[in-house]
Amino acid sequence: MEEKKQKHNIKTVLTFLLPSLLGLFLFMTPVGHGNSYTIPIAVVAKLIQSEFKHIALPMIAYIVIGMGIVTLLIKLTKPKPVTDNHFLNELFNPNWFWTVIRAVGSIFIAMNFFEFGPEALRTPDTGGLVFHDLLPVLFSVFLIAGLLLPLLLSFGLLEIAGALLTKIMRPVFKLPGRSAIGCITSWLGDGSVGILMTAKQYENNTFTQREAAVIATTFSAVSITFCLVVIGQVGLEHLFLPFYLTVCAAGIAAAIIVPKLPPLSRKKDIFINGQERQKDDDMVPVGRSSLSWGYELALKKAEQAPSVKQFFQEGFKNVIDMVFGVLPIVMAIGTIALVVADKTPLFEYLGMPFIPLLELLYIPEATAASKTIVVGFADMFLPAILASSIQSEMTRFIIAAMSVSQLIYMSEVGALLIGSKIPVNFFELLMIFILRTLVTLPVISGIAHLIF
């Protein structure tokens, strides 16, 4: 009997260790790629994007347009084979709001792919940017990350990480320790992967409404690689280290303060199935070390690990859900946001109330800087583009750091969040964006005055 138990234990330990170590390597290990560092998943995604760049756009176009047509047909006819299947019903039969958004996204993609319709929706600064530059990146990330995401979720890694990190995450951020995994993945690789992880854990009743909303809007950090692109755009590459430390300081301040304010503070601590959290799964019992308790939880999870077939079925469902469901939403919302930013003075007007605050913080060229503050809600890169013409290095530094710290932008992160089941809407995202701006701007400005 003892021998049989020992064999079972070895199998369980290996079931935990091998997939978890592979997941750690693929999603969280920095590797050199070109002149920067990223994670292996992002390298593979870029390789897929490069190798299949000639067929990626046609694939995206036909998939999303076809999805839009099928969604409308199913919404109108409601065939029983679809409505009786939970996965197919959620995929092809959303409510009318998302059906319309999906149809609009399909139309925008058709316009850009077949080159017809209003020019304003197809320029390189609006729909052309989303379709040609953003969607292929998201498509490749969803393809590889969605397929392999069960490595992080299904074999015990989150359980041991949660126990080890809960002593930091609970007292400081009021979040489970396992939420740090998504943050590290975003930081090293891609924020969209962090959102994907959070959304899946919310759907699996791992995070409550409040936890999922806070994690997705606070800890889906911008990757180091993109920070290099932003600081390069404003011509301050030589200041990357102080720039990134400034972003980290501002991000921590926002992570502590913003979740304590509405709308995030009003989110309920209930799971997607309506149940309340009874206890913290990550809390370490009295008399146990964090490591031994986390290891025990990880082995319990590994005992219930999916088979190889179930693993790929789960991963494939992730891919279909993200590619079919999210891409048209990103196209619709991202295009509309960029058209508003590019073709109207709305964001310029919205930035005017910030001029007194910028002057109070002694930021040079406050009027020019004000035009960049709210435009980041449309796309994170727009403030850096506008700031490149500002003379003051300190102002360019502040704008670059602020654009990264604001975190919520509708051309990608905002659209991904709205397209997921995480309980946040457009107006809540706008409020969170403004709160993050108000919290991070004084922090960034204070550090900038010390540097310059």
C-alpha cells in the first residue's frame, strides 16, 4: 500500500512540476529578443506574426466577417443545437448590444480589407491602425497564449504562488496572492495576456467581481518592451531606467489608491456564479509555512489536472473565444475611439481642465501638455506622438510616463475588458482612467522635478 501511495505521489508531483515549470518559462521568463527582453510566448507570437503575415489579415477578415454574419443569423433564428450548447450559445448568441458591436466591427474590418467606405475609417491613424497593426498582434498572441494558458491555470502554479504572495498582495492591495502572476506576465510580456488570464480566472470562479475588475484595470501592466518604444518616441532613451522606475512608483500609488474609490470600490465580492467569497483560498493556516501550504494546495490541484486531450480542448476554446469574440469588439471600439481622437477636437477640449493642475505642478508648456492627457484614453501611443513636438524634455518625460501609467486605452485594453466577462463598462473605464491620471500625474511630476 505504501509503495502504491508513493507512486501516486510521484505522479502528482510531476503533474504539478512539469507543466508549471513550462508555464513559468513560457509566460514569465525574460529572454533576449533583438535589442530588448520579452517572454518566450511573446517571441513565439511575433514569429507566428512574421511567418504568416501574408495570410494573417485575410484570415482575420474572413473569420471576423463570417463571425458577424453567423452571429446575426443565429440571433434571429435561434437554432436549438446552438442555444442548447453552453459554449456555442455564449459564442454565437450574445445579447443585442454585443451583437451590434460585433456587426460594426465586422463592417469596419470589411471596409479596411476590401478598401471601401468612408476614408476617415480607413486611414493609418484610425481603422487602418487597428486592422493592420493591432489585430495581427492580438491574433498571434491569442493563438499561442490562449492555447497554452492552462499551463498556468490548471496544474497548481497559481495555488503555490497565491500562498507565497498573499502576505504582500492581501495587506497592500486587498487581492489574492495569485493575482501577482497576471501582473508579472503583463509586465514581462503583454498586457493582453494578463487580461486574458484574469478573465479566465473570473469565469472559473477564482476571482470575485471586485478582484477581477481591480486586477484587470490595475495590474495588467504595460510591458517593458512597449515602455522602450514610448520613451524612444519622445527622444529620451538615455533616461529609460529613471523613466521605468517612475512608472513603477506611479503604478504602485495608483494600485493602492484607485481601488479604494468608486467605481472599483463599489464592485461586489461575489463570484460570477453569484456566490460570496467565504474565505481566502490563499490564506496560510496557523502553524504552516507559506511554502508548505502552497505546495499542498498545488498538489491537490494537480490531482484534478486535465488530461492531454482536455488540456488542448480547454486551450482551443480559449483561442476561439478570444479570436471570434474579442477581435471584432477591439476593431469597433478602437476605430471609433481613434476617429474621435484624430478627426475631432474632443480630447483637446477634455484636456483643458487639466491646464491649472499642470501649471500648479510647474510643468513647462502646460497648454501643449494638456492636449495629450485625455487622448491616451483612445490609444496609449497617441500622447507620445503628440509630445514629440514639445520642446521641454521634462514635459516629454512626464507625458511618456503618464501615458504608460494611465493603463486604460480603448484601442486595445479597454476593448478587451469590455469584450470580456469582467464586470466593467465604458463609463467605469473612463472614470478609472481619469482617477489614474489624477493619482499618477503628481507622483510622476514630483520625480521629474528631481531628475530635471
